[in-house]
Amino acid sequence: MTPLLLKRGPLPLNHRNGMARMTEPNAWQRLPLLALCFFFLSTIRLMLKHLYQAAPALAAAFIAVSALRPYIPHLLLGLLVLILITTVLRYRRFFYATEANRIRVRQGVLRKVELNLDYDRIQQADIARPFYFRPFQLAILKLQSAGSKAQEVEVAGLRVERALAIQAEILAELSTDKGAVTTDKHGQEVAATPDFTFRLPPSEVLRIGLMHNIFVVVGVILALLFSNQQVNQRVQERFVAFVEQFPSTSDAILALVAIGIAALVVLILGTIAFHFNKYYGYTLTREGDRVRYEAGLTSTLTRSFRVQKLQLIDIRQGWMGRLLHRHQIRISQAGNQQKQDGKFVLPCVSPAIHKDFCQDLRLPNADWQSVHWLMFPRFVLLFSLLGWLVFDWRAALGLFVGLSLLRWRWWNMFAWHFDGQWLAVRHGLIGSRQQWMPAAKLQHVRMSQGPLQRWFNVSNLTVSTAAGHLQLPYLPTAVAETLQQQLLRVTRDNYKRWM
């Protein structure tokens, strides 16, 4: 798939005037009434986020306490009333104001909070257009400051033009080349031609759902079902009653297999539909040091970041990705290592696009270096001994052979690379994962050594950035010390802005 060049039309005539008006101090403003939809859904999302861990206990109470079942409609009605009251209060207590190079937000029901967010401290500025806002040309402006672990500000119900103008002003404040403006013969500001761009056609978007491991979802569902003893007992009773309906055991097994396959197909189709809706029309562009993508079918999301804020590049290829010959690339900035939704994602990348994008980011061809062989037998002897003590010598032999094959594969895949600018780590078992970190942006380097490692003269190196950690285990001690000094030297000699 070859990149498709995108061309943008000229910006509106009143763009600059609108930008100038935005920089003037404004009074506190309320959101439109349609923003109640956003607060209603976000209240439900927050409630589910905090109550999902109690799902097994609630299911057990529903099964065990039969006397409560007639009151379930009343409980649900009370919960709905509570959600509506919380929604209205959150909406009534939310105010925002835009000032010169700053946005202010005042919110809170029981605890009032006022947040002043300077534009030059904003890490990421996203614009989301959910399905309930799109007919009214409204959007949600999501702002995240450097070092935060979640979206700090979400201003819902803004006009699309106003949200885009605030985003453009933020990006202009962060730009390293503020004076570079392209104009036409009438003096009208015009967007520059993208330096790099590509689109995902629908056929590629369909692959994204297949590349995600749905068995993780199956495992979570089964864990919730069987984590409570009463729920587990009720499921077993239903299972036995279902099997007894068939004249023979073979018929019951065939029925269970058919139901399992049908459920798996439904889950796969649901995963494909979810990611198709999320990434439909995915278009990525780079203009100077700004990288931006827009995607979504029923709800669209516009996300961008500046290359100078890049902290970590994560290139993944699972077992399904290997079959489809596709990668996924995630780019992390400072502080969003624990929030997957805040990462800049290239969800499905062909080998040609993968090569072009890595060249555009100036990633070198890695000269992978292996680690010490002591990493290979790690935990193999220990678990084999436990298998012999708990079971017998045959279990110990099986564990030894199986773990040896797995550990050999892991050790054979594990490698590292350093060229003075980039530090990279590669690992994997069936698939593969590469993590690339700009060496100049590390925060600290720690070297450790266990008793057995001291005997073989090897050490572990942990390199930390604002977006996560890279582990380099079982390096020869001399190599680890040299690499540590080189990394510290690169950081010391770097005077560029890195946040």
C-alpha cells in the first residue's frame, strides 16, 4: 500500500481574527444543555469503572438472596435517579474560561476544583466527536498535561470550529517554528503540504479486530464467573441440568462445542465491529514536527502530538499479526504509560508502511545484541524441582522439557540495540515486540546484580523514561557499565527540549 498525499484547502478568512479573540481573557462560561448527554454517559462509565470488581459479589447476592429479587426494579430505578441527579449536579458545577495561553476549568460536586492549564504545559490535545454530538456539530476537547496519568480536562459540547481553534492555538504555542506561516496571494493562511501521510482502507481496518487477542476477554469473563463460590456452584448446576437433557453424553458434548464455537464467532465479529467503528477512515499525516490522525465511523477522534515530545515507540506483532503480516505501533509521551487510551496508535501497519514510518521517525536498522546465556535456564530448574516434589519425576521431566523450549525461545528472541541516539529492546515468544527510546530522554539508569549473576559476572540494567521502563537483564558487567556511562553522557550533552 503506497501513501496517499492529502491536500487541505485554505483556512477560513476569519481564522486569525477568531484566534486573536480567543486569546483575550473571557469570563466563566457554561456548557450547552446537550453536554448533559456527555455527563450522563461519563457518570455511568465512572460507576462501572469502580463497581466492576464487585461484579462477582453482586452476582452471588443475586443468586443467594432470593428475597431481594422482587426489589431489583426498585433498586435499578433508584440507581437511575442517583445517576440523573449526579449528572445534573456535575453539569451545573462545570465552568470553563479561555485566556491568553491558558484554559481554566472549575468543576466538582462535593469537592470543588479549579484547574489552570497553561498551553505550553499541555501534553496532548484531542478532539472527539461522539455520535450524540455529531448531528449538532459539537465536539469534546480533551486536554492532558505533561506527567498526568489520565485526561485532566474534558470540555464537552463545544462547537467544532471553536474546539479546532483552541487545539490550533495550543499546537501553535508548542510549535518550535511559530513564525513559519504559509499564506496565499491574498494573505490568507494556508496549511502546509503534509510531509508524510497514509490512509487505512476498509480492508485494512477489518484486520485490526482480528489482530487483538479476544482470548483475553474470554479469560476475564470466565474469571468473573468462577471467582465466586456461589456463582461457580450455580453455573455447575445449570451445566449438569443442561447435559442431562440429552439422550447421550456425545450429543451433549457436540451441543456444547457448537455453542462454544458460536459464542466465539459472535465475540470475534463483535471485536471486528468495535475496532471497525473506532478506526474507520483512519488518516495519518505529519507536517513538520506535528503528527496527527483522525479516525472513527459513528464517533470520530482527532489526536496529535509533536515529535519532540516522543518518549517511547512500541512496535508490536502478535501471533495473528504474524499471520496477517501486520504490525501495530504505539507512541507514548510523558506520563501516559498507564493509560492506553491516551497513546498515539497506528493500529494496522503493512511492511511497506512500517518501513516508511520508521524511516520518517529516523529509526535506524537495528544491530541486535544478545544477552548472556544465563537468562535461558532461569526458573527452569526451580519449577522442575517443584513438579518432582508435588507430583513425580515424569511431571518434573515434562516441565523441564516444556520450560526449556519456552525459555530458549524467549532468550533467542531477546536482544538490545544502542547506536548513540536510540536504545531499543526486542523480545517475544510467538510474536515480537520492539521498544525504542530516545537515549537523550532517559530519567535515570539503575544497575543491579543478584548473587548468581555476581558469580557469572553479569548485571541487570533498568532504564527509565517519563513513559516507562526498559529492562536489559543479564548483560556482561563490563558491557552494562559502559552502556550506563554512554547513556548518561548522551543525556548530559543534550540541550534540546524533551517535554
